[in-house]
Amino acid sequence: MTKYNKIALASLIFALAATAGAQETVTTAATNNEGLAAIGKGLALGLGAIGTGLAQARIGSSLVGAVAEDPSKAGSLLLYFLLPETLVIFGFLALFLI
């Protein structure tokens, strides 16, 4: 396993554990749908954030190298760095839709 795989796996385990521990105890008859929805919300935001972090790390290092060679391209290359951020926005939107 690479370093990134270990980090992603550990983040997934912590996200699931935090989501499961945050549920309230209900004394009435409740279905499993509430718990599964909470896990889905955590996965929607957590995996989107992990994917964005991995993408921006690789894009950022490439961006620094490209700007070091030609500083006039910094503005146009910044768009490529900000593009993966939409994954977190979509995950945040899915969190409220679930």
C-alpha cells in the first residue's frame, strides 16, 4: 500500500467511526434508514474532501514548477488548481440532499 492509500483508508475509517458515534439514541421504533443516511452524508463530504486534497496536492506541485519556468502563466494555471474544489462543493450539496 502506498502512503496515499493508507491515508485515504485511515480517513475513511475515522469518518465512519465519527458518523456512527454521533447518532442519537431513539427510544421509539426507528429503522436503519436514519443510520445509513448519516453514513452516506459522511461519505459524501469526506470522500469528496479526500479526493480534492489528493488532486490539489499533485496539481499544486506541477503548478509551482510551471510558474517557476514562466511566471506569466500563473493566472491561467490557477484555474486548474481550483477546479477540483468543486468535488467538495458537490459533496457538501449532497450532504444536504440526503
